[in-house]
Amino acid sequence: MIDLAQELETNVKKQGFFKRWLKRLRRTLSSIFSFGSLVVLLALLTAIPVVQFIAFGYLLDVSGRLKNGCKLSDSLPKMHQAGIVGLAAIAIIIAALPSQLLTHWESVAHIIDADSRQAALLRGAAIASSIVATFYLLWAWIRGGRLKCYLWPQPKRLFSEGWRWSTWKNAPDQLWNFTTAFELPRYFWIGLRGAVGTLIWLAPTIVIILAFREGESGLAGLVGFLAILCLAYSLFYLPLLQTHFAAENRLSAIFERKKVRQLFSAAPWATFLAMVFALFITPIPLYLLKIEATPREVVWLPCLLFIAFILPARIAIGLAMRRAESKTIRPTFIGKASRFLARIGIGSVVAIYVLFVYVSQYTSWDGLLTWVQQHAILIPVPFLNGT
């Protein structure tokens, strides 16, 4: 009896272990899918003029949340809703396949014999398939739009509740609540103010370039050098100031250099590594996509890569500033030496990035506009002018 009880207890523990493992696996796969859906949605928003401020505001908000102390799992808001939208898009594509196939067969039958009975039957089958697919999708969405809602329609509940008006009358309100939960106006406002503050920092560089772009060769070289100095000075602070602005949610915060210098002094090496990530590792390879413009019909595809690269950079900056908020400045010799070396390192990173910006005005599709359209600190799009 004792051996039997021990064996049953062992089996229960094994079952519990597998259940926990499967639950973790399901959560992991769900998170990966939701993150991918979020990146795709941000890329689609980035490809639309003006609306792209929403994507920029979201990127700023991610780093701002981290600076305010949020966990990494909580720093990507609306990821669950993005996963629901991504799942709905895939479901629509799959549900439309039978109708598309029947429509194709109907067109072939119509070409062979316009008055054939087969063409009429196929046309009716395509219409019926569309109606069934639409109702199936609506039934899945009204129950929450999760994966199990698409895989199992709950036929007993469908026949008992699907025909009732009470089941469907709140659908418009549910759709409205789901849409407003994305807080698109809030992200647009953050992105717009962040872009305005960033452009103010870049204003000296922009004015110098635009005022002397038609100058003589010797003057052009001097002007280029001045523009590089102005841009380098701005970039030394801008990634940190943008995160500080998003965390404080006020435009004046983007000009508080003293505050970000204090944060840098508290965590110099974390800031240095974040700047390496934000101004070197992630943005520089993307300049290859700025050489030739993509047709407007598929402009969201390069935007997908830009979002996938720039989002981790924003996370890195937020994590560095969160660490700085929890540290104190060390007035020791080692602390001063660390800050001095980290400043030199950040200066080197900024110099390399500015060099790529300078060269890109000769290789980028946008030409001189590349001084303004910098995906590392502004809206992550490859170019302003399409084909």
C-alpha cells in the first residue's frame, strides 16, 4: 500500500511538472507572437505619414516606462491587444482561402462555358463560404478573439446563444472599447511633442546645412564641419533626454541637460553601453536600406526592420536610466575615472554615428534630408520621399 501511494504521488508530481512546462511554453509562444504582432503594427503605423507619430510616441513611452521603474515585461504596453489583432489578421486570411479558391474555380468555369451549371454552383458556394466564414470569425471575436476561440466554436453555446440579439447588441461597444484601449491619441501626442523637442535640438544643424548647401567647395567643407559639431553635441544628450521627457511627460524635460548628466554620473558604464546600442549597433546597419527608396506600396517592409532594430535600442536606454535612478554618484577617484572614460567612449560612439550621417547625405535617397530624418532619434522610417 505504501509503495502504491508513493507511486501515485510520483505520477501526480510528474503530471504537475508537465502541466507547468506546457503552461510556460504556451505563455512563451504567446508572448513571442504578440511581440511580433506589435512590431508589425508599429511598422504599418510608421509607414503612414502623420500617423507615424503614434509609433514614435510608443517607442518613447517604452523607454520612459523603464526609466520610471517598470519591469521589462510591463514596459511594452498593448502587446496583448496587438497579439489579438495579429491573430485576427491571420484568421481572416485563412478563412478567406476557401472563398478565393471557389471564386477562382468559378472564373475558370465561366471562361470555359459562361452559361454552365458548374459556374453557377461554384458562385453560390463561394458566397455561402464567405457568409459562413464571416459568421465564424464574428463568433470567435465576440468571445474574445483568443486562439481557442478560433479552434473550437463551442457549438452548444453557439446554438443556444448565437441567434439571440443580446449576444450581438454589445459588439459595437466591445469593438470601441478594444480600439480605445490602444490609447492612440496619447501616443500621438507624446510622439509629436518628442519630435518637436528633438527638432529644436537639431535646429542649429538644420539651419547651417540649409543656409549654405549651395556654397563653394571650401566653404561647404567648413559648414559641414560646423554642422557635424552641432549634431555631435546634440546627440551626446538627445537619447537620454528623450527618455527623460517620456518619463516626465512634459516637453521642458527634453531640455534638462543637468538632470541627465546627473543620471549619467550615477551609472556611466550602463549609459555608455546603452548609447553603443542606440547609436551604433542598431541604427548604423539600417543606413543600407536608405540608399534607394522602396515603392510606396511596400514601404512598410523596410519599416518592419527599422522598428525591430530601434525598439531594442529604446529599451536599452530605458534600462540604463532606470539603473541610474537607483544608483548614487560616487565621488571617489575610481568613480571620477569611470565617468571620464565613459564620456570618452560615448564621444567616440557619437563621432562614429555622425560620420555615418555625414556620408549618408551622399548615399541616401533623401540626400540632405538625412540630417533631419535620423531613425536613431526620430521617426524610424528609411526615407521621406518614396517612388
